[in-house]
Amino acid sequence: MPDDTTRPPDLSASIAHRIRRLDRALVVPPPEGGPNRSVQRSGVLDEAGLPVEEAVTWRGDSPVTVPPALPDGPVDALAGRWLFLGPLFGHFGHFLAESISRLWALDALRGEIDGVLYVPKFQHRVQHVAETYRPFLKALGVDVPMRSLERPTRVERLHVPVQGFGMFGMIEGAPEFRAYMRRHAGRDIAPKGARKIYISRSALPPGRGSILGEARLEAWLEAEGYEVFHPQKHDHATQIAAYKAATHVIAVDCSPLHLLALVGNADQRVGIIARRPGGLGALFARQIRAFTGAQAVAVDALRRNWIEQTAKRPDRMSWGEVDFAQIGAALGEAGLVENGRGWTALDAAQVEAEIARLTPSTRSGLRPYEG
């Protein structure tokens, strides 16, 4: 039988039995002063110094943490009973995709633990990141103390569940993870906000990427009765309230859709517009359908992407050039807009004007990518 550390956990069936209970386990964060690597050497070792496979965190088929080595120097000690939650990401999207993925075990362990433990994704503003997400974790049902460990720590009793959710093949989550979120996510926050919202990226710094001509899309949607919603301008409770209140939601593919999946409902209609290749819109639609049962459609009307001159391919900072006529028709078929067939694509001059507007905010200028 292959070693489970070489592949992500199977989330298609129950994972209720996949909680490892350890005495005197060693929790090892990434090294202090180390860079923010895409794959960090951190996690949990048992009392004998052997890696604990359940502590590995995955992004699809690729690990984002690999077992650490035994630390050279002295280690801290932590008394009590704790639940290991993996790496704490500062990036909101990765926090929602990977940092909450072990919360499913909390209900099973209530009364058996004194708190929950993270290791930082990397050693930068560790406690600031922890304080930022503490209120949000409370809104997800975390009613016990939370700590983010900056130094290797020997823990008296540690519970280590496998990851119950993640990106790509893990996007629909394990049954226990979905059930936990239905019970707890945003439970004590009342719905409040517009019935129709467009989750916008237009107020983000240009370096964060979006679609060309987003202001045109916003104007068309406002004419359809949509409110333009900028999540980064609101605290997490306000975001949750808005997503619970909405009956119709449209967005380009973006991190807030993970939160919508956690707190939304089956009566919603959701449209997701691709801003980059790779099928992320379809992934978000799968997550929303699996978690809430809502009608969610992905619209891929990409003509090409505009990327930094020094970049090799589109990424989260690139700009999508889309066919608005195709988007309007698709959103109309999904019951999200009434007059989408009157939308028109940007012409060459309008694309050129958008690139000229964005170029001063880039490091190296933008070039078209049609691969």
C-alpha cells in the first residue's frame, strides 16, 4: 500500500476516523527568518521524531507543507490538550482553502481539548495574522483559545485530523467538513445587505488583477439592480451578512467565493466569470453547489490574458480580456440578468486604453498572452 504522505486524503467518503491522537508530539513551524516558500518544511513529529502524515497540508495533488526535521536547539513546552489546524495563511483565499480545512474535527473533540494550534505559513507578523483571523474563526464556530506557534513546541496531548477541504480535487470537501460549516459558519450573524450583489475587484490595487473593462460590467449590472460590493472594505462579519442576504451573486473568480460557499444557501443564483485560464471558475461553482446546493454557473469568455512582460503565464495578478456579449448571454440564460444580450465586447481602442491605464501600476508593463 502506498505511503499516504505521497497523496492527499480521499475526501469522497467519511474521514471521521482520520484523527491522530498523540502524546508529547512536537509541533514545528517554519524556521524563523526563512522566506515565504511555496512549500514549507513544517508540521508535526511524534514523540519518537517520526513525521505525522495527517499533518501534511495539500493543494490538490501537491503538498504545501512537508514533514520537518528535528530541531537542533531547545524546544518550548505546552501543557494541555490541543487540536492541530495546520498552517495559518495571511492570504485570505488560502486561509479559506487551507487554514480552516481541519475545523471539521472540532465538534468531535469538544470537551476534550483546551484550544487549537496553528503554525504560521511563514515567520512574518505571526501574531498580527493570528489576531486578524481570530474573530473570523469565532464566526466559524471556534469557541476555544487559538494559538499560532512561532517556535518548536512539545505538546502534552495533540489531536491531528487530516485536511477535510482544499483546492482542485479537494474542492467539494469531505462530508464532515461540509456538515461542520452548515452547522457553524456565520450562524450568529444575521443576513443584511442587497438582494443582488456584484463582488468587485475594481477597488483593489491594479497589481492584484481582474478583467479589462470591469467598470463597464459594473454599470451594466447596476442597471440590472445589482449593488457593487467591495469585500476588502468591510469586516468579515459584514461580508458574511451580505452573502447570507443576497439572492443573486455575480463575481469574477476570486477568493470571496470560498466564503460565499460556506455561508450561502440553496436558493441563491451565482454566476462566476473567468478572469484567468485554468478552470477556477468551474472549481468555485463546484464548491458552491456541493456546500449549499445553490445554482452556480461558470462563464469562461476569455479572449486572452494580459500579463507582466517578465511573467511566463497568467496568474492571480494578470488581466483577462473577455467577451462581454458572451458573458451577458450566459448570465441571462442562468436567470442572473435580463438585458445581457445588449452587452458588447471592448474594441481594440478600448483595450489599448485599459492597458495604458494599468501599465503605470505594473513592474514591467503588460503584454498579451494567448497560449
